[in-house]
Amino acid sequence: MRVFKMKKGNIVPFLRSLEEFGEVWGPVKKGDNYVYAHEDPEKFDLSALRTLIPAKKFFLPQKSTILKFKNGNWYTHSDCKKRVIFGLHPCDIHALNIYDEFYTRVYEDPYYKSNKEATLIIGLSCLPDEHCFCNLTDTSTVEKGFDLFFTELEDKFLVWVGSPRGDDILAKRSDMVEDITKEDIKDYIEWRKRRENMFKVDLSFTGLPEIVSASYDSDIWDKMGSACLSCGTCTMVCPTCTCFDVEDEYDIRADEMNRNRKWYSCMFREYSLVAGGHNFREARAERLRLWYTHKLVGFMSEYGDPACVGCGRCVVSCPVGINVLSIVRALTGEKNDAFWAKTEVKQI
Amino acid sequence: MGKPKIGIYGLTGCAGDQLNILNCEDELLKLFDIFEVKSFVMASRSKDESVPLDVAFVEGSVSTEKDLEELKKIRQKSKILVAIGHCAVFGGVQSMYLGCEPWIERYKKVYGREDAVTISPPLDPKPLSAYVKVDAVLPGCPIEKEPFLKMAGLLAQGVIPKNPDYPVCAECKWKENECLLLKGEICLGPITSAGCGAICPSLNIGCIGCWGPIEDENFASGIALLESKGYTLDEIVKRFSIFGGTERGEKLAKYIAKVKEGHNG
């Protein structure tokens, strides 16, 4: 993996120059949060930590048309667009690598694949806040899954090349980068040490699959289920949630039927409803248990890693405080002041 | 096969749903092209009630004996009955929980006396499903143009459309909105049926629940959560009631009884 150095002032012209590969998207402020948006790179906020919705939206959009039916025939349909996405952190890239496993390893999803191939991924380093725990999920650094990765040091960027495409891009922009020096390596190592000491979540994920498996009958799931609003937020903001629903929609203006797929959630009652009216996960507690066993146990046995990258989105998004951290705390007997744990909901 | 025959009817309500169908100005010709409209009093006085219908769209709640009679007639002659708008699907604001039982007390609270309405004997306002089989629903107060057109499109293809069984929060997240509940505002997103596209939260206004309660609502947790943010039970119940319809009204009555029981015990 080759590494270069870039002056801070070069980042905006560099990103602008990437328009030739497609729309350049990056993190911009929305209220108190961030979203990936197609804006002038000048507007990208390099201090953005986690976006409201992760980068999965580029590869499995919230809603997309996959087939059209007109005059008695089906046609495949794709809205695939060439894009450059800037500002993905190591956890985000790890999540995309998990998406890759899921959507290409066993059954290759053509829509996912073409979206992925049309996208340049440019990573960006980050400094954790109090909700980040990628150090616990072993996803705080990343070695693959990007074309370029920028680490922001005090006075410069170090740029890692992660793909032949990334290499070509820099080769054509050699005036914007320089070779690195020993001094740069020293600065980087110091920065890494500083970053490692910034993580604040004091928990252990060691042996978690065993603990979650052993807690199958724990009453903690019922306690959580009583507070869970089944709003689906956790699954929408989770960068490794892959589920979608398929529905047909008739467009009377165009006189055609659209087969769409849209994000769906195992927190919704209908997710586990099958023909004949039987629902094999009617209770909220069962749905929650499914999600967490899938993330922390099932995915591990199938793909070798847990499907949690420690991004902290569930931690900051669930209105009732159900998230990986509060669950691990509850299951391991740690102090837990999440809303769901300390509130007695009066179910009728 | 000829064009599907349809009728659009209104029981007790503001007629806003019929009006929103008429407001589909750019698509009206298309609608009249794919359907044979047999009755739509708001659009035309000429109507034919003698023929069976493929689809009847009915708005409004059943609030009088006359409503009930009319509904039964419509049901009898229609293959598919679609309840449109909050009143028809859930009972409307006229069915909201006001903490006074039986319903005649609520009636007197609103009209002052028991014999105020003389057109037809009044009934406790209820959704269509309280009396007849409803095949499909399109909630909203009023219904929205796009969901209506999509529903009409599917019906024209012989498909019975399904209302989402998930809450507004899902659509709100798809739109990458910040969560208003997390900001401490009253937002009924988690307990309200999706379908509107999270219009209000997208404009930074908490969901008021006009698409009605989602069947799977965890409203008890919703109350507990809002109480933890400093709202009083009274304030919360008022918000939950407006578009709560008859079913949530019953749940709220039980919840309040349970709270009182807890206080006394």
C-alpha cells in the first residue's frame, strides 16, 4: 500500500478534480448532525463523525426501482450513478466490507454490485467521541475496502492508496501530493497513539458471542421489549443492516408497474409474518433478541466477524436507549442507566 | 373486461378526502380514463347507484343511523370497499378519547344537549370497520395525493393495496431527518402509521399522528418516554387522543385506570 502526503490546502481542489469520476459526495451539517450530500467539497465538514444514515444508502438506497413492467413485459431497472464518496471513517468502510460479504459472497446482488463498482471510496481519519467503540469491535483501523484513505494530521494529510483506481487518481495528480518523510511517519505514529487513548467506552467485548448465546432466555429481552417502540430506527441507522422489502407500485401517469425495494426492519411486526397469518416473532422481545443474536452471534458464525463496527449510531439514535452498549452492559451485569433499563413501562 | 366501476362516497367528516381526490387535477383525466366513475357527488350531480361497483371509496365516520344505512348499501353492491381518510379508517377526531364515558356524555360536551342533531339519530362515531368488512385502507387527515394515486393504480390492476404496518419513524429515517423525540419534542412518529412520507418531521414539526395509530403501537412506552422528558400525562393523553380513534381511546382509558389504581393502591 503506497502512502503519500498532501498539503491541507490541496484537499478541496483535489476533491473537485474528482468530478470526472462522478458526483462527489461528502459529509455536510444537517441541524446538529451530518448527512452525506452532493455539494461542493468546500462545504464538506472534515470533523463530521457519524452521519445520520450510513453510506449504505449509496449501495442499497432507501428505496429503489429494480424492475418495470410495461406492455406485458418486464425490464430490469437501475438508477446506478457514478459517485465519489468522501469522508468514510474506518468503521464505515468496515461496514461496507460486511455489505460486500453479504451481497456478493453467496448470492451476488446485481444492483448492489453495479452500485459498488460505480463508486470511488475515499476514507478519512477521525477522532472518537464518547459514543465511539470501534476499538472494542476491532474496526478502528482499516486496510481494505477503499480507493484512497486520508489521515488528517495537524499540518497535512497522509494518503493511503487502497486500489489500482486510487493509484491512477494520484498518478494523474502528482502535483498535489508528495512523498512522505521519516518525520511524517513519526507524526502519524504519535497521532495514532493519541487517538487510541481517546476512546472512552469502558466495556469488554471479549467472549460476547458466548454471553449473548447463553442469555437466550434472559428476562432482559422482555424488559427491553416492554420499552421498545419498534420504530426501526436502530436498523435504519445501522451500517450493517441489509434487509429490504419488495413491493409493487403502479404509476398511473406512466402506465407502468414498478417493482421497488426499500429498507425494512426486523423490528417491524410484519417482518416475521408469514403466509397463513402466523408470526414467529410477534413479541418485541423476540425481535430484539433476533437482531442482537444476528449481529453478535449469527453473523460471527457465518462470516467470522460480528456485524457491529462500533460506529455508535444506535447509541445516539434509539429514543429508549436500546443499543449494543446498553445491552452488553445489561448482559454482563454492568451499571446500566439506559431509559429501557431504569423505567417501568405500564403495559396494559 | 371493461373498466372497473367505482364510486366515491362521504359519510360524516369534513369531505377533505374527496376534495383531495378532486385536487389531483393533472391526473383526473387519467383516473376517469382507467375507471368508470358511477358516483362522486362532490364532482358531479349525475350518478348511478343502481349498478354494482368494483371499488367503493368511502370517507367519513359512521356517526348517524343514516350513515350506517348508506354504508351497508355501499358494502352490499361493492366488490372492494376502501376506507379513505382518518374518519373512515379510525373514527376521526369525532371519536377521540375525552375521558368521559359513555359516548353520549362526550356528545353532550360537544353539542350541549342530547337532541341537538335532528337529521338522523346520532351514533357513537366509529370507523367503517366497526360495522362492515373493509378490504383496504388509506389513512390520513386528509389523504395525500400521491398515496391515493398509487392506491388507485394498484386497484385498477386488480391488486388490493396494503397500508404500511410500520411507523412514520421509518420514513423519517429514510429522509435522514434528525429525531425530534431525541430533542425532547412531542413527536407521535413511533406510534403512527407510515405512508405520509414523514411530512411534518421533515419540516421540523413533531408528528401529530394524523395517519392514525399503527396496530403494533407501543403507546405505553411512548407515554413513559414523554413523561421522562417532562411532559405531564394529561398533555400526552391529549396529543395521543386527537387522532387516536376509537381503539387507542379504549387503550388510553385502560392505561389511565391503571395509573389511578396504582396511585390508590
